[in-house]
Amino acid sequence: MGLSFEMIAGQIERVARGQEQPLVPFSPGQEFPPGYTVTSRSLNRAFTRAMARMPRLAAEDMRALDTERCEDIYRGLAPGIMRGDPPSGSTAIKALEHKAKLNGYLLEDAPASNVGLSIHLHLGETR
């Protein structure tokens, strides 16, 4: 899993103050100005701008990685789903919805349907 923007901001500030080493070596002569600070919000904006500039192929790579993460989440929830654990089922549905939205096949504005859906979990034999 990745780090939150807040955690990244903290790491950058500790590196800027010389309290930690950078995770990626700096180029020669690269340094932070005295008193350097950064916020999670500014990191989020910078990340969003960088993603908008990325070539389409790189964005597809990120989409594939995020899709894989959604599938990992779903696989991790499978034992709870098989036990009939409602929170596991709800979280799995959210992961699948996110995956569908990420990949462009979630119909958010789909018209209401009269078709019902029923899922029955049979967790062993009943007598």
C-alpha cells in the first residue's frame, strides 16, 4: 500500500530538516531552503497536476495497478464473505464499485430498473 499525502509531507519535512535521509537520493547540489514546509493539500494538488501531464500510457499503468489493488482487497474479504459477514460483503461491494468506476464501466446515472437482484449464500447444509 502507498502512503497518505500527510505521511509523505511529514517525511519530506523531516528530510528538509536533516532528521531523516531521503528515500531517493538527491541530484548533486539539490537541497531544501531553510524552514521548508509542505502540506498534504499542496502535495495532492501537485500529484493531480502531474497525473494530468502524464502520458496516457502511464495513466493506464496506474489504472492497472489500482485495479489490481481493488482485486487484492476483494480477495482479502472473501473469507468474511463466505462466513456471511455483512461488513465484509459491504466492503467488497464498495471495492467492486470503485473498480468499475476506475475502469469506466460503472453506470452511475443508470435508470432505475424493475429487475430485482437476490443473492443467496448457502453456507453448509441445513437439516
